[in-house]
Amino acid sequence: MVYEEPIYDTLYHSLPAEYTTSMERLSVHRIETIHGGHWASFGHSQIFELIDGFLQGTRKLGCPK
């Protein structure tokens, strides 16, 4: 759900409106730690930096190369 890497949200199977809704729902919770499946765990401040970045459009990519 929360990735440190940029989000590809314009692929044919992407659902950017649903992802945005999920990010908005997460943003109201007191989350302490994210334990990712591929990368190291990270904490509270990074989580909300990533969520805010996505919601503000600074972490979105158009299409992968």
C-alpha cells in the first residue's frame, strides 16, 4: 500500500482514484511502522511524507520506461 518508490498510476490496470481513497484513509491513522515485503521497515514520519507526496502529486509517474 505504501511504497518508498514512485507510484505508476497510469498503467491500464491502475486504479488511481481507489489508491487515492486508500491513501486518504491511511492518513487519519496513527501508524508507527511499515514493514514492507521488499524493503526495510520505516517509521511514522516517512509514512506520512510518502502519503502526502502521493496525495499532492509529487510521487506519481506517468508511465514506466
